[in-house]
Amino acid sequence: MTPAQIEAYVDAASAALNLPLSPEHRPGVLHYFALASTMAELVGSQPLTVTDDPAEAFVPVSPAHGSRA
């Protein structure tokens, strides 16, 4: 998404959710939405085939507990 698209989306979502966005928080919200948009583009760009299956379950692990592998 372009910066203009991100601003338009954040403004529309804020209005639709009736969630006021204070001027001092706006730069941070725009920054992190742009970051999330970039991550979504990376995930969405990965090709999938008909044989690809989703994970059975996602179980988050706290960094303090280390890897479950």
C-alpha cells in the first residue's frame, strides 16, 4: 500500500469503528499499519498449491519458554 492508501484506510477504519485517533498517536498508528501491510504483502506473495494445507493448530510460545521444536 502507498502512504496515501494507508492514511485513507486508517482514517476510514477509525471512522467506521467510531475509534477516535488522537493527533499525537496518528504517526505511530500509520507507521505500524505500514509495517503490517508490508508483512501481509510478503505472506500474500508466497505461492500456494492445491496440496498445501494449513497448520492444524497455532500455539504461541512465550519467548521466555523457548522453542517447542
